[in-house]
Amino acid sequence: MNHAGLLRRARPERALTFKGEKSMIPPRLIFNKTGMKILDQRLLPDKVKFLAVKDASGTAKATRDMALRGAPLIGCAAAFGFALEMRRLAPKTSAEIEKQARRTADLLKAARPTAVALFYATDRMLNLALAFAAAHPGKLFPAARRRFLVAMDKEARLVSAEDEKACRDMGAYGAALLPRKCVVMTHCNAGALATMGIGTAVGVITTAHKKGKIKHAYSCETRPYLQGARLTIWELMREGVPSELITDNMAAHIIKTCGVNAVVVGADRIAANGDTANKIGTYALAVIAKYHGVPFYVAAPTPTIDKHASDGTAIAIEERSTEEVTYVKGARIAPKGVKVRHPAFDVTPASLITAIVTEKGVINPVTRANILKNVSR
Ligand code: MRU
């Protein structure tokens, strides 16, 4: 039986196909002449609904509120949000372009601090706008104004297309690293839902699955925001990967007793020496993997590598609302007035990472020099 048939049988209510997409996962961002539609990931896996956004502040709000999330997707949304804002403001002079583009960039960059893709994509849009302004000093004639908006749209679409291709390439490089009959574990959601393509870490797993290499995949639930429970396991099920959901505190036991022979995760920011910021709990998983001699792989496109961060100490760690820890689906699970910490990310030292997979190849061993070589390919 084919893959879609299996899903139809197992979960009739989820047997959706998404028009124009080969993927079993709904489109994350739809950008067109009228604006942008953002898949509201807060409602998954129960509802597939889209939020309509028309400008940069709507994009920034959707990012802050986690309607969209995942490092590469945050970057792509910012690029589209930038283009929408330029359409809305329709600058008439080079000075207006400069002023409005800088303000837009500041607004988008303030949405979340850790994922460097947000800064990368926003800066690409900003730099293009500034270059256009420099090349067209003074008042802009209508034709130049149109050309500016077309250039903005085109650049945003390019950021997204590059992400989609990077996912495919990482999938191929990463799948080649996994052994046959692989039992793999992943954390958070580094899947299609975090990107415009097949995903980073989950893309590696689904690519390996299509090659018949995956015996079993474990998804950690990823407290407190539960991206693993709500999103990753849903993706794995929809893609037909034999898989189980575990709570984060089961990881050591499962790795020790269930033959796990690879851990693959994504990344939000990788420092120049390979120290990697990813969803809180990733560091613990890397320590467990090292103890058990299980290879620990990071899959992330090169815009995730921040050459300005010399090591992990230079990476800003987002602290999110304490209610994400004390409440689950609106129900309080801790005493009223409790003091809470909520760092949303942690940094895994490079020494615990077996290899980093980018769209340009595999970095192994993870050293400053090898990272530089990979990025400049
Ligand atoms: O807070 P989120 O859901 O935006 O965090 C996303 C992650 O940390 C993912 O694990 C991922 O590795 C980065 S996106 C491919």
C-alpha cells in the first residue's frame, strides 16, 4: 500500500493533502499580491488555520506569539513581512526608503533574539533596500517605485526558495550519515513546520526513511512549549515514519535500552567555534548521547552560523513567559505565585557534537577551521 493509503487508514480525519504541495505537511507561509497567510502553529495538531498578515508589525507579532516558529521559518516570514511593509508604505523618495527600511528592520529583529536566521533575512532585505536608495537618490518616479517593490518581493521569495533547497540538500547529506536500520531521536521541531522545505533535523530523518534506513524515530515532547509532542510527532506520523513520542525525562532510559544509534537536532544559532544554541533540553540530550557513545548530529543551514559569535557565550538566550511553564492548555499546573525560570534555548558545546550538517556538506570534526571552510564553499 502506498504511503498516503496507510495514513488514510490509520487516521482518516488527518488524511488531508495540500493542494500544489507534494508534502503531507500544510504550507507554512503563503505570500501573494494581497498579503501573507501564516499557518497558525499554536493550533496544531488539531486545527489547520491561517492568520492573515499585511505588514511588518503583524509578522513580528505572529513571530513573538509563536503562531510561526522555527529558526529558518522566522527568517523567511521576516523577509516576506519586510516586503509587505514596503508595499504598505510605498516610499516615494530614497530618503523615505532608507528611513522606513531601517525602522522595519528594527521592528522585525526585535521579535525574537536567538534565531540568527531572523537577523540574516532581515539584513538581506534591509541591504537591498539601502542599495536601491543609494542607486536612486532623490524623488522616485513611479516606474522606479514599482521596480523597488518588485525587487523586495523577489528577494523575499529568494530567501524562501534558498531555505527550501537547503533543506533538501541537508536531508541528503544527513541521511547518508545514518546507519541502516537506524533508531534515531530528535528534540523540539526542526521539521517542515520550522522551515519552507522538508525541515532540517526532521528532513534528515524523512529523507533517510524514504531510503528505507529508519527503523524507528523517537520525538522528545520538548517541555515547556511541547513542539515535539504537538508538531514533530505529527509530522513523523504524517510522513509515515515509524515513531513514538517520549517525555524529555525518558531520553536517557530510551537511549540506553532501545538501541538508539543517532540523535539529530536542529539549531537556532551556531557560534564560529561550533557551540550550538537550540531548544532547551538539547544540551542534556547531547550529554546523554556522549555518555552512551551515540553520535549527536546538528542539521542547520549556513545562515544559522553566526561568525560574529566567537563561541556560545556570545549567544543571546531568549527568556519566555513564565506562564508557558506554569500552564498547560490554559490549566495551571504549579502553585500560584511560584517563581519560575524559562530559558527557551540552551547551548551545546561543540565538543559534544559529532558533526554539523549544512546544505554545503558535513562538518566533522566540528572545529572553527572546518566551519569556516564549509561556510565559504
Ligand atoms: O522556539 P522555537 O519553536 O522557534 O524553536 C525552534 C527550535 O529550537 C528547533 O529545535 C530548531 O532546531 C530550530 S528550527 C529548525
